[in-house]
Amino acid sequence: MAVYYSSLDSEEKKKLKSWKENTIQLMIATNAFGMGLNDKKVRLVIHYSFPLSIGNLVQETGRAGRNHNSAKCIIFYTRHDICTNYTIITQSRESITEDMNDSFEANKRKEYLAKACEKIFEVVHFCEEQYICREQMLAEYFAWNGDNLSPPCAHCDNCLCVQAELVHKVDVKTDAIKMVEVVEEIINKLRESGKLILPKDIIQVYCQLKCDNEELTSLNIYRETRKKIVRTKADTQHLLDWLIIRGMVKIMINLYRPNPNGNTLQTNIYIVGVIEGVTAIVMEKNWKMWLRHS
Ligand SMILES: [Zn+2]
């Protein structure tokens, strides 16, 4: 086993090149080690957090299986990594402050931060999807309009799960529309009190979960009787993420310093709205989702 990182001295780095002669079986390294690596012996890539973008994900996981034989990639992450990645992508700078609100610089920064959110959620969504073929997801991401998608690969983890017939494909368009209504109703209600909306508020109201917040439990949409196809918290979170990465529900990640004199940065994710004409846009899209048999 060996360890590689950028500040390692050059003599040590040279010694590590012997890994190609099979003297090193396991390399623990920062991303810099893998860049451009093209060696057929690499069989497994393990990420200790999720990649910064889908482009990075392909670049990094693509180090394994260069000879087209089966290879594995495992990504360990939690939703706390959203904070880490957002901090890296935004170069550790805090989000917009009030006094920057109208300046040209602030608008440019807002755009940049929105793009950073988008990239992070694309990767989260890729990692959390359990049933759509991984190859197809990547092909779709990089496809030009009109490109035909190849059939499922039949050997990725998601394809194996589908083959085990643990799941069935269901149209969840009505649930997607309902979730948009939930977002709109919560925003209208909480706007009066100036409160910010968290993703968990949307999930609680959509799933009609027990909740102490009277502002939420008094909503008509919380109290109504309705049939849900998407029922579990995990599937509901996934559907909300899908609406976010498709740009229909807008979010803001706020990076802030809990202690003004400290270096630690934390993030809050807020739901800030929906795009104009959202229901009609949701209606046009395909919302086929794999769900576990209940
Ligand atoms: Zn597959």
C-alpha cells in the first residue's frame, strides 16, 4: 500500500511509480494521482466523497477497467459532502452578503453559485439513483439532442437490481405535479412570516408526516386525503432532487461562518421557488421512476 498527495517530495513520488510493476496493490491518493492514468491493471476505484461534477466522476471512475474488463467503482458519501463540495467549487468563499445584492459582481457570483448547486445535485442524483442503468444515465448526460440511447448495459449495479425484479417502473407524473403544488403552497405560506424553506419541510408536507410546525400542518395540502405512488421518504427525496436537477424547483445553497472569527464554513440548502409555468413543464416530461414492490 502507498500514499500519494501533492506536497509529497519528488523523490518519494518517483518511488511510487513502481506501482505499475505490481509492487503496490493499493494506492491511497488525492485526485491528482489519477489524472490521465491509463493502466489496464486498475480494477477498483473507491471515492471517499462524491466527485465535484459528472465530468469529474467520469474522469475519475474511468481510471478503472481501461482494458474493457469488468471493474468496480464505489463512492462513499453523505449529504454533508454537499457542503464540502460546495466549499471547494466556490473556492471557499461565502455566499452573497446583503450589501452585495444589486451589484454587477453580485449577480455574476449568484449565477456562478447557481451553477455550482446544479453540478452538485447532478452528482447526488446520479449516486442516489438505484435502478436506472448507470451507463444510460451518463450517456444521456453527455448526449446531444436527438442522440439515441443504447439499451441498459445489464451489468451495472442498477441493472442487476432491476434484473432481480425487486422493482417496477411506474409513472409518477401526478406525484411530481403534487410536489410542485406542495412547494408553491409552502412558499406562499412561509413568505408571509419571512421564513426560509428547507427540503425536509417539503418532504414532511408531501409525505404528510407527523410534524410540530403549525404553519406546515395547517396547510390544506398537508391535510387533504390523497393517494401517493411515491411514498417512502427516500423516494420522495429522490423525486424532489429530480425536480431540482431538471431546473423546475429552484434552490439556494447558503455558505456561512457559524463563528464569525473562525475558519469553519457550513451550508444550508433552501428551496426558493419554482420556475414560471412549472406545472405545464412537468406535464410534458417523462416521470417514469423505478420503485420497490410494496
Ligand atoms: Zn446498467
